[in-house]
Amino acid sequence: MKTLKLDYLVIGSGIAGLSASNKLASTDCSVGVITKSISKEGSTQYAQGGIAVAMNEDDTTKYHFEDTLKAGAELCNKDAVSILVEEGPARVKELIELGANFDKIGQKYSFTKEAAHGKRRILHAGDATGKEIEKALGKHLKSQLNVNFYENTSVIQLIVEDNNCLGCLAVHNNELVLFEAKATIIATGGCAQVFARNTNPPVSTGDGIILGYDAGCDVQDMEFMQFHPTTLFLGDKKPISIFLISEAVRGEGGVLRNINGEQFMKNYHPDAELAPRDIVARSIFMEMSKTNSHVYLDLGGLKKDVKKRFPTIYERCLEARIDITRDFIPVAPAAHYFMGGLKTDGNGKTNVERLYAAGEVASLGLHGANRLASNSLLDGLVFGYRAAADALELDNSEVVIDLKKLDTENPAISESAAVKIMAAKQIIRKTMWHNVGIIRSKESLTEALITLKKLDWLYKLATFNLGVVEAKNMLKTSQLITKSALEREESRGAHFRADFPDRDNTNWKIHIVKNSRVI
């Protein structure tokens, strides 16, 4: 088995992983960045709307703080929110220095507004902001001699001895590789691929959450999956990742209409299209239930040139024979962003020593029960940096792994088993969408757990086959989400229980799943 010794290991190459790697690369230490696919294939590059930061002249970090708390349904960790809004401007300015080109009007940056924001504070690069940020960070990192990218590499397990993470075991080019490091940062993104309708890339199968959980990490707020209100609806054509229609479209004046052409959001919330994301998603869901059809997004009232402001959306819709300059866009909600994950402190530390987590895979209560639009990119940027800064303070003791303790057997999977595994993934995705989706209940959640339990045979498959690993991760993630959703007997933010439609004050708390718990 090949062994690679590094000072620091970063698992994931989205904004959190790149931000962490950038901080680590400022030293003379060796840094390895592992990514499941190619380095740019993650949720970051698909982030359309922008990055929320209090840099506009009429905005303040206080306003940004208050808007974040309000959107989070009173469940945000205030210390984490303070860190985000106070350190955000400095991190964004560093991005600009690295070459990130955000849109300007004349010499001033152009800020847009999205749902639940009281000010125009969203910096954007057309409707491909994530791609612009990833390009700037990635280009810089690939020029650093002390940073190595390991693409198409799947991490199978973290190596933990005496509650210290010493690295990981991974598969690269069908070969087992042992990565040794004095600190490891998990930045693998989310898990929305466990839902049949989702906006995430195929790699978002909850791998990082389960890597940490299996290594001994606590997880937190697993019931909170945010459903994006507006994704392109193409009927029976269901790709594995559904194209997202940015919230910025509604921020610029786009309105929602039902199948009869009627505006309906005022019937659900006084802020209409600019209500918090969870409310808009549920409102669309209810309207779809009434009319047995999708809804439409109407851009006719936008004062800006929609082709210029939203070029990616324009091109993708045109491929579907929809001209957004004159046609309504058919839309429906889909699973989008995960507020739960590995429990960390403000420096990205988990309860396993030398193991950190940052970005969507982590949860420190920053987003509460409902993430404020465009706070996700800032989250990865700020807390990826902080995790790396803390890791740099660790002692330099050499990592020594007992190879005899590693189970490296890799039995082959038969063709018939491979078919069963693919079918299991589809069962997971359909079950989660229909039973643990936008509106839940004790009955639907209990039914989901029974269905998922029948797939426990996946855990008995001892192999490093990627399909098997993904299926196991999807199943365990789904079980954690469903069990947590069953235990939170109230409706809060993105977690809506039909049997508990009103908030119950007794459950206003962060929900932690201790690792000792048996699923």
C-alpha cells in the first residue's frame, strides 16, 4: 500500500477546502487536497446568486447579523454569526486581491438583494459567482509548490488512534493509498443527493459527514435540509442534479405565478417573493398541491437586461426551449443546502483531536434552522480559513500509524450486487423526497425509517468499491436525518412537521446527536 506523508490534509475542493488550503499554503508546510472528482466539481462552482457580505456603503455587520438571526428561526449560534459577519469583509477583500472579479457599476461594486436580506449586500459575478471564486482560489493554489491536488480520489475512512486523527485511507486509480497528516480538515460539502429532487452535483452524497461520524464525531441539526424554492422543472426529465434558478432573480423583481398565471406569494407571507427561503419553498409546495402542477417564475418585471444579468440561466433555459426574456420559467422546489453536519466550534474543531470540519459538512449553529441566502459561500470562506489557522497552531509531533490495525481487504462486487446497490440508492432518494421532504409528519418519518432499515444489508458489504461506499454513506446520512426529524417535535425553519405546525418553545435548542448513538 502506497503511503504519502503530509503536514496537512484537506478533504474537499470547494470554497471551504480552498480557503483552508490557501491559509495553510502561506506557510512552508506540505498540503494535500483530496477531491472525489476533479478539483472544481463541487457545489461551489454551481453557486449562482453571490456571496453575502456587509461591504455596501449603507450596510453594516450589525444589519447582516440581525438578518441572519431572523432567517435562522431563532436557532442560530450568535457567536458563530458574529464571527461570520465581522471577518467576512476581510476574507472577501483577500479574494478580490487574488483576482476574483465581481460585477461593478462604474467603479463601485454592484450589490443585489435576496430573500430575507434587509439590505443589498450580495456581491456577484453575473450568475456564476461560485465559479469565479473557485477559479481565483484554485488558480492561486495550483501555483503553490507546497500544495498537491489528488483528484478522483475517494476517502474510505479516517485513521483515528486514541481519539487523534492521523490521516485517512483513500482509493486513487483503484489503488489503496494511506495519507498521513498531523491535521485533517473535512470540507466535502453537503448531502442533498440523498433526495430524488436536488440541486447538488453527483458527489454530494454525505461522505464527509459519515467519515467524521464513523471516526467518532458528534453531529448536529441533522433534521435541517434547506429546499430551494425555484429549480427548473422539466416534467419527467429528471437529471441527477436539477438546475437552480437563483434567488437573485426574485431579488431583482421576478415574481411567482401559479399554473393559472396568478401571483400567490402574498397569500402566504407579507414579504411575498422575498420571504425567507423555507417559507417560499413551502408556499410553492402548497400551491402545487392545490393545482396539481408546477408554478412559474415571471421575469417580465425586471428592469435589468436579464440576458446580461443572468447569462447562465438564460443559456440553460434556452437549451430547454425557454426564452426567459419572454417566457415564464417553470419551477419547483428541490433539496439544496444542509444546515446540519459535523459538530464543530468556532475554529472548526470536532470532538476528535486533529480533525476539523468547515463549510456545508460542518455545523456550529451558524445557519440555525434556515440559512440566509448567500451566506453559504461566506461560511466556507471564513470558517475554512479559521480551521486552517487553528490547525497551524498544533504541535509538530510526527504521525505514526500502526499499519497492522488497518483492514485493507477489498472483495470484488458481482454484477448482480452492483445492480442491487444502484437500486438501493434510488430507494433512498425516493424515500427521502416523499417521506422526509418539504412537509413531514410522524407517520411519514416512521415509514421512511422502516424502508431505510430494510437496506441495512449494505453495511455488511466490506469493500472499497465507490458505489458501495456512496450507498452506505447515503443510507447512514438518511437515517440520521430522518431520526433527528422524528425527534424534533415542532416546526422550525426548514423543518416543517404537519403534525406540529406551530412552534413548541420546549424544543428551541440545538439538536446534537452524540456519536455513541446507534442508528
